[in-house]
Amino acid sequence: MTKKQRAALAVEALKKEYPDALCSLTYTNPLQLLIATRLSAQCTDARVNLVTPALFERFPTLDAFVEGTVEEIETLIRTCGLYKTKARDIHAMCIKLKSDYNGVVPDTIEELTKLPGVGRKTANLVVGDIYHKPAVVTDTHCIRICGRVGLSEGKDPYKVEMQLRTVLPMEESNAFCHRLVLHGRAVCTARSPKCEACVMNSFCKYVKEAEKKK
């Protein structure tokens, strides 16, 4: 079985298991998704969703963030971890959006990654969810599960993204990555994957290798 064939099976299996492929972060506009995704680094989406309502109430617009202070942002996001760096990035990001992009969140990975604190994972999420372009969000769930199933190798996010771009049907890639998050939380967990309950166990390399060892 080729990686493309295995990828097609994975896409269909997860589509049936998780028909609603939605982002776990709560947002109402592109700027809010951009900021929420920056906050989610080394922090759970659930925690971010507890923090952002007050943050976005205090800073409802790009101009509000620009006119605000890093210290006030810090206070509102303190429980997200790495809050000083995140607050500095969010403030600088908003300033650059206003000065260089007329307040519009860019629609390409190349432009998004020019913003302070924005890496490819964040850029892919915005490009996929906001602008509905092919995207591959290589978070920890994606890297772990795709490595186990046999769609990618290694743990470097950029390398895994490039590998997946060659094997996934790109019109399905963004939704597939959202489904991987759900599957990673419920079934293919980091420490004790529930392989017997997994919809991909019939073609998963991890399962096949485990069976050989028995």
C-alpha cells in the first residue's frame, strides 16, 4: 500500500468518525482566530477558550489592541502560559497588521509568517479556516498520529507538513487535520493509544508492528 492510498483511507475513516470537522478554538473573525491560535502554543484549546472572551471584550477591534498596552494584554492572558512572550507578540502583530496590511489578516502562509509570533502552524490554520485554501496544520496530534499510521516520518513540523502535502488529497487536508485533533484526544493518545477502538487500525503501521511483536 502506498502512502497516498493509506492517506485516502485515513481521510475517509476519520470523516465517517468525526463528520463535523471544526476548529476547537472559539472566534468570530480572522483576527480573533489569529490571536487565539497564538495563545494556544503549549496551552490547551479549552484554556484558550476560557481566556479569550474577556480579552476580546476588552479589545474588540484591531485598533483597540494597537492602542492598548502589552501589560494589559499580559494580565488578561496570564493563565495561558508564556504569557509575556505571547502578549508582546500579539501587540506587535496588531501594529504590523495595521501598518503593513491595512488591518486585513493576510491570506497566504508567506505573508502571515511575517507577523510577529506567527509560525507555519498558525498560518496554515488561518489560511485553511478563514480563506478555505489547502492547509496542513502540523500540531502534536497531527505529527503523532500521521507518524503512527505511516503517512509521515519524523517529528519536525515543517518536514511533516511537506510530506503530508505530497500524500493527502489537498481539498480534504484542512478538515483532516481538525479530525486528527479530535482523534488524538479521544483515541490515539500520546501514552496509551486505544488501538482496538481506532477506525484506522486495519491499515495503521503502528498496529501492524505491535501485532508482529506479540
